[in-house]
Amino acid sequence: MKKATVRIPYMNKRADENTQRLLRWIEDFVNVGDDPASYNRFVVNHPSFSPVEGWDDSSWTPKAHKLFLAYRDCLRRIWRRENPSPYQVEVAYLLGMADSDTGDCPWFLREAWDALGGKGLRTTWVAPVWNLGEFIYYWHTDFQHAVYLLFRDSWRARACERCSKCFLADKPAQRFCSSKCFGEAKQRRDLAYWRSRGAERRKKRRTGSRRITNRSQRRIPS
Ligand SMILES: [Zn+2]
């Protein structure tokens, strides 16, 4: 086991360097493509960022690709809020609180684990602290630590309304992953307005100016 988590105030916390790095990595993880080349690129850049314990550079074999995708899809569903239930069993798996023996284990995780012979599966530990009336979560991997950080600030997990990419919002009102997507969405909105309500207004303006012209013509003394 590594170290116990420190209680982090819900808002207004200044993320330290490690927190920012882990959040960046989990954002990279959730956006990795389906193809083996994307998987290879990710594991070369983040060799220690594994959902299961005891993995090193050599653990990321083509066979482990299936497990990687199973965790990525699990995380994507939570990130995109595709499951409306307030209790999401998949979060327990991402945090390592449940293993393949648990009754409600998602089939895709069980299948991926079985393919690897259950390597590195050890459940994390949540310790009750009697004097504080609190629980302390002990993580095994950087991945689990990153999921925990996200769990504490889950409002930050968003899907871009323009390109669908999963991203971490800096402000509650943020709806797009980048200024590029924001700009494109604004352009589309402006164009749609120009075509619908704008056309109506232009028509009204043209009709109005014609009426004024007709009135002024009548006023001209013969
Ligand atoms: Zn986007």
C-alpha cells in the first residue's frame, strides 16, 4: 500500500504539481483511441499509469490492450454521465475497491482480467478512523489516485459539446474542450441565427423601408 489520502477541501483548493500531473494523465487516458498505435503511444509516455498494481513497462503487452480499453470505456461512461444511477458500481472498480469476484463485476472487466489471468488484482482498502468519524482511502496505483482526485471534483469531468472529447473543466460553466471548439460552436450558432431569425429581421427591415419610401412619395407635392 502507498500512503493515505489527505482530505482535500472540496472547492478553492490549489492543486499541487502532482495532482495536476495525475489529472492530465487521466484526461489523456480517457481519450486514447481504439487502435494499437494510440495504446502504444500512451504506454510509452505513461508507463506507470496502470489501473492494476505491480505493472511496469513490460506489462503493457498487446494482450493487455483489451484490459486497457475495458478500463478506458468504464471511465468514459462515468466521465460522460451515461449511467443515470447515483451509485455507480463502475467507480468502485476504477478505485480498485472491488475485484472480479464481486458479484456485480461488469462483464467486460471480468473478461479482460481473465484474459490476463487476474494479474495485479488486489483490492484497495478504505480504513475507518474511529476518532475522526471518517474513512481513509489507500490507493495502490497512480491511476487509482487520479480516479480518486477526479471523484472528489467530479464536476470537472465534461464531454465537449462540439467534438465530444472528454476534458477537465476549469470553471463550472465551461462547455467546450478548447478555444477552437468554442470558436467553431459560436460560428455555427451565429450562422444558424443569420439563416433563421436574421432572415426574418432582414425581410422586415426591407418591407419597412419600402413603406417609408411609399409614404415619402405621397408627401411629395404635385
Ligand atoms: Zn472540443
